[in-house]
Amino acid sequence: MSLRIIELRQNLIAMAQDRNNFHFNEGHVKPQVSLNRETIPWLPNKEVIGRDDDKNAIIKLLLEPNNDENVSTTAIVGIGGLGKTTLAQTVYNHEKVNTHFELKIWVCVLNVFEVTTIAKKLINGIDKDDSMELMRKKRRKFNLEVLMGQVRDMDPLRELVNKIYQKKFLLVLDDIWNENDKNWNDFKSLLIGGAKGSKILITTRVLLVAKITRPVSIYDLKGLSKDYSWFLFEKIAFRNRQETNNANLIEIGREIVDKCQGVPLAIESIGNALYFEKKDGWLKTKDKVQENVIEQGGGNTLLILKLSYDHLPSYIKGCFAFCSLFPKSYGIDRMTLIQLWMAHGLIQLPNNIEQVEDVADECIKNLLCRSFFYQDCDFNGQVIYKMHDLYHDLALSIARADCRLDYLDERTRHVSFSSVSSFTKTLSLVKASNQVRTIIFTHRSHESVAMDESTLSTLIESFPRLRVLDLNALNIKIMPNSIGKLIHLKYLDLSLNPIETLPDSITTLSNLQTLKLQYCSNLKQLPRDITKLVSLRHLDDRGCYKLRLPQELWKMIGLQSLPLFIARNNGGLGELNGLNNLRGTLEIKISEQLEDANSDCEVKNLREKQHLEKLQLTWTHQEGHDEMLLDSLQPHPNLKILEVFGYTGVTFSSWLPSIENLVNITLMTCDRCIHLPPLSKLPFLEELWLDRMKDLECISDRDISEEVSTLPFFPSLKSLNIWDCPNLKGWWRSPSMTDHQQHQHNRSLPSFPCLSSFYIINCPNLTSMPSSFPYLGEYLYLSNVSSKLFQETILPSSSSSSSSHLSKLKYIYIVNLPDVVSLPDGWVSNLISLEHLYICSWKELNLGSDVDGMEWRHLNRLIHLYFDGLPKLNSLPVGLQHVTTLETLYIANCENLKTLPRWIGNLISLKELTIYNCLNLKSLPEEMRDLSSLQTLRILDCPELQRRCEKETGQDWYKIAHVTDGTHSIYPFFCIEFLFAG
């Protein structure tokens, strides 16, 4: 074998020399599409099921006016088989579209995006007579015969320009695969002469392709709902036969349909296959669908999905096939995927400059853009990646015997097990294998059972050539010394196991790249010679709060990730100095007052760690002030996220404003901190979160005139959260409030140009903020704040544009304002975009002053309205009768509310009405019968009203009998959480 390797190596070297000698160039050859999928604009004579909402949404996008350019693009993106072309055909032939556009053209592009070829297709699709008529109208000074002669002599590009000139056209480009910016720009430049309002509608499977067209909107097409999926399947598989009454067949059919994940093409294929089958055939198909829904569903589905695979760059194909190792719907985090690919050498470095992790990350983005992956979130809100079931089946068909789930044979190289029992069962059949390179356990942590030491030892002995071994959450307490025999091992995951120590033999694994110890909460120490792991790039110790890292850790200069470092007096911060290749997240936990914290030898090199994206600094002791320690922890300017918890100092380090790439700053429980350095000039800061800062008096330590004199002011800030800062008085450290007021009169205060969400909670002494919020487009949440701040925030200031103040806001939460007794005049006049309004826990509020209803009339987009905990509310504001867009009305804990107004019948859009704990509300008005849209009515903890609304027998029953979904007493009350809404 060694001689064959030597011979192969010599041949490869010779080939490399030939490449240089003959000047060969490397390149990725894109496979041509072999599947005949030329599409047409006309919809075949078949019913389109379940796409009405999608159709209407696309039509709405196409009919919207263009603001910035004559021709704009809309993209429909989705995996193969979802029905993108069918949807585009439906839209293309819709009556509204026909009347809106002067000219319509349909082109099926496929994988060849050659500008001249597409131009010729477009020309063939245009009615030439209409085009020439348009030219006569627009260019009357030209002689028609001369003009037509010019057109005949033109190349296709110029001819196309002339044919669409000043026409409002709709161009559908179906099934695009172009990933070349220049090709698209060259093509788009031919179309800019179209009339304003012209649209391009593209369909593609690849998000990257869509983004290259710079669309005004990307429509992410989803699978059919369960009901529509079943309706489609039933229509094809049963075709009105008597079997629709066969409960067994229906049960089998529903299981099959669920596996199709709402993909119409798969449902149609399987439905057609089952049409001629009897019950036995259905049962066999169901069993086969469990393995591979595609193969029994018909060849077209597999070909269409494989078409996407064929378009992958060659170096990504192996990465995709490897993912078949994970069960369907299994979520995997980004770094784990990268580390697994690395362990098997699946990532090819184009040069010696890039890091393998960066190249692997590009592979993930590539698969994501091409719809092979989609993003989801785990229960912690962390981004994970999943594969659609049909793509998972495709991966299995490609990997074949190489990758197995819960089974292996003599050909298997990679295997995953869903449980220990499935592993032990397999082990009893296959005693050992030199072929296996990967063993992964994919159970969830709460489903695991213990793997005993004997089974673990057998595993290690039986598979000596493992590259990847994942033993997470197997309740392993002792790792055997034999782990050192796995000399080829590159990836070892021991996370979520109650181990206390690792065997010294682990230090002999010189090829190990990744050692994962996540949340091994009992782990106290690592082997002393852990630095011998010369290939180690990722030491994942997050959640290991008892772990004492060994001394001389600084020697492991190849480390790319070390999520947690606990600083102690016998394991100081100086250990981090050599680790300048760290990337991702680093949490430094200061567990005690450091004796050498004030010395000059500590982490001066933290600022040299240019690849770190997130730095979390946590103090778990409350001794001393630690200002000098924080000064020494200055990070590199590339840092994007900074989180500081429990800091004990009075002042914050002056280096904070110099970290110019910060996107997110969170400061929490820094109780002694009085003010912060100025942050308003950080160019990329998008989120600022200040929470439980007990002594904080002002946000900026500068005077107002110093900070406002230069612009911009928080140019990128989107979300501002200030929670539980009881001593916070203002934004700036002004000598007196008089200066602030004088400044307001003399010159305009700054406004946040990008702010979309603003939360102030439990800051009762805060009386002033920067000026208006013209761009606040999502959330405004005010709870337990002063009346002055409430007035300043809700009403436009004299220095701002009164028409734009809060005009884009969609959600307002106003909670617990103890010293506010009424809403100020004009408070709703600018809320023209408001959709959700919550007014809660407001003991003194009286809403009865709005007599003529003009105030509430402005809320012409309001959908949801909540009144909760308003004891002085005795009637609904009369202006509500004008808010005919209202769909949800929630009234709770309003003890003095005695009647609902007769004008409630004007709320023609109201779908849901909840009345809870309003004891004095004892009857409903006659006009309840006019609420024809009302679907849900809940009446709870209102004894008298509940009695009058008893079904059939209650005095008010006839007023609500038309409600289609439920009545007053059946539904249990569900609490609406305001605090964390949004």
C-alpha cells in the first residue's frame, strides 16, 4: 500500500508540473442542464391548489409603483418542486396583470445566461406590430420605413432596446441560475428604457441568484399547508373513487403526505404512483417513503432536485453529501458543521492565506443561498441549519453506502446513531471495522441513556481509524485511557457528560483539531500536557465553570476558539497573551479580586486578537472597583459585540468609543457605574442595551453642547433598551437642566436617524432624551417613566418635524405611568402607521376626554387594541368607532366599565373580542349582531355577563349566536405578556 501511495504521489507531482509547463488553468466546469424543462407562459389546464395567498402577494408586489427606477425586479425563491413556475404562470395570466402592463414577455432561461441569446428570446416574445406602433408615437420625426430598416440591421441588443422603449412591460425570467454580477448588469442595462412601473419577475432556487438581481422584494415560497397538501394528494391518488371512505388508506396517505413537506411536485408524483395501487401497495410505498420519498415519488422529482446538486461547485458536493449523516429535521450549528468537514479534509484551501474555517463558512453560505440548507433557531435562539426532507433524501442517494443512519456494513465509512441501544445492536452484528471514519450520536440530550464503560471501551477498540467521534450527552463519567489509541482522531465531542477529569492519554492525539467539552459542569481540570495537542484549533469549554485551564496555555498559538476563560490568581489573564488567533466568542469570567490586576503584565495583547467577534466580560465578585483591570482589557477595533456583566467600577474605560466596529453593546448589573463615555459616534452600533445599572445618572459623560456640536448622532442605532436604571436622570452630564432647555430653544437636539425600537422600563427619574423619533418604525415601550418623558417622547418637539414624528411606528406599549391622568391632546395625530396599541396598568388614566372622536380617527391602520388594568375607564373612547380596521379588542381588569357603546357595531373588521374581569359590565348592546366578522368571543370572570350570554338560554345569547368560533365560557383565559412583547 505504501508503494502505491508513493507512486500516486509521483504521478500527481508530474501532473502539477505539466500544468505549469503547458500553462493549464484551473476552473470549475459548470454542468449543463440535461433535463428538458423549457417552460411556457400559459398555464396548463389544471387546478392550482393552495397558492391564492401567494398569487395575490406577488400581484400586489408587481402592481406597486416604482419609486427609484423605471424597471424593478421581484424574485420568487424556493426549492425545486415547490411550484415557482406554476405560480409565475398564474400571476402572468391574471386579469389585473393583463390590464396593468402594456407588454408581457416570458422567457425560460435555465442555466445559460448569455445576454444576446436572452435578447433574441425576448424579441421573439414581443408583438412587433405593437412595438412599431409605440415607436411611431414616441418618435414621430423618424420616417417609419427608415426606422424599420434600421431595426432590421440592428444587432439583437439594440433591437431589444427599441422594442421596449417607453413601454410598461412585465418580463418573467423563469428558472434562472446566473451567479455572475456582470452578466445581470449588462442585461438589465438593456431594459432601463422601459416606462416607469415596468417589472421583472424571476424564479430561482438560489437565494444568491436572486440577490444578484438586486430585487425590491424577495418572495420566499413555502410548501403547501397540511390541508392543501392532503387536498392535492386526495385529488390525484383517489380521483373521486370510493376509497376516500377507507379510513386505513386515508391514514396511510396522510403519513405519506406529511413526508412530502408540502412540496407539490413530490405530492403529485407519489399520488400518481399510488393511483393504481391497492392497499398492499400503499403500505409498501409508505415504508419506502420512510427511506426515500423521492425514489417512489417518480424520477422527475429526483432529477429536479439533483439538478440543483449538479450546479454545486465540485468542492461543496462532498460537504453536502456528508450531511446525510444527520437525521431529517436535525438542526446543526455552524461551527460543528465546519469542524466536521475539516476533520475529513472536505474543505479545500484556494491559497495559503485564508483560514480553513473561513472557506468552510463560505461553503455553508453557498448551500444556504442555494436552498440546500435553511436557517432555524434552537430553543436558546441560536441559529442552526437544517435540510429540507427532500434534499436530505437526495444527499442519502448520493452518499449511498458511505453514510448510514443506525446501521453499518463493510462499506460504511460514516455512521450516526439515534440512541445507545441502536449502537449496541449494530455492534453485536459488526464486531469491528477499519473502514469507519465517523461515529456520531444524534439523540437529544434529554433522551440519552448512559453508555457504560465497557461499551465505550469496545467502541474505541473496534473502530481504530476514526477521525470523528461524537459522544455528547451519554452520561459518561470516566473516559478510558484507551482513547489515546485513536491516533487518527481529529474531532472529539464529550459535551454534556458528568466527567471530572480527562485521561492523560488524550494528549497523545496529535492530530486532534477539535475537542468539545460544552457544559461538562463537573470537569475540574485538563491534563497537564494538553499543550502537546499541537493540531488543536478548537477547545470548546463553554459552560465548564469549574474547569481550571492548565498553565502555559499561551503556548497553544494555533487555537482558533476558546469560548470561556476563568481568570484566577493562579491562572491569570496573562495566559491569553499568546492566543492571537482566537476568533468567534470569548467570555472572560473574573471570579475573584485579582492580586496582579493593576500590574502592567496582564492582557495587553487582547487588543491584538483581531479575529474576535464577541467579547463577554463577567465579574462574579463584588470586591474592589477594577477600573484598571477593565482598562487593560481593551479589545481590537474589529470587535462587533461587547457584553459586560457585573462590572464593579464607577467609571467605564475610555477605550469604548474607539472600538469603531461595534454593532452591539450590552451593559448589565454594573451597579456602581455613574456614567458612560460618549458612544454616539460609533458608526456601526445597531443595538445598545443598558440593564440594572443602579447608580447610572447619565448615559454620556459629556455636556450636551460637546456631543451635539458634531454629527452624526448614533448613525446606525436601531434598538435602544434602557431597563431598571432608577437613578438615571438624563442623557447628558449637563450642569443643570436649564442648559438643556436653553439648548432646545436655541438649536435642534439630535435625533436617531435609524432607530426602530425604543424601550424604557422602570426609569422613573429620567426626564429628558434626545429629540424626536422620526424613523421609529417598530416598537415604542414606555413603562414606569415620568410624565415629562412620556410627553417628550409621544409628542413632537418644537425643533422637530411635527409631521414625521412617530409616523412609521407600528407597536406602542404604554404601561404603568402613575402620575399621568390623561393622554395629551394630539398624541395620536402622527400615528398613521400604528397597528398595535397596548395601554396597561394605568390607575389614574381617564380616556373620557376624547368627546368628538377626532383623536382616534387618525389610527386608520390599527389592528390590535388592548386595554388592561384601567380602573377609571368607564366607557370606550368614542373615537374608536372610526377605527374600522380594528381586528382584535382586548379589555381586561377595567372595574368601572359598565357598558359597551352601541357604535361597536361600526367595527366591521373586528374578529376577536376578549372581556376579562370587568365585573360591572353586565350586558351587551344590540349592535353586537352587526359584528359580522367576529369569529372569537371570550368573556371570563364577568359572572353577570357570562350568565346573560349562556348558550341558548341567556338573555344576550341571540346577540352573539352568530360568532363562528367559540363562545364566552368554553375558552380558558390566556395571559398576554406585555413585558417581553417584541
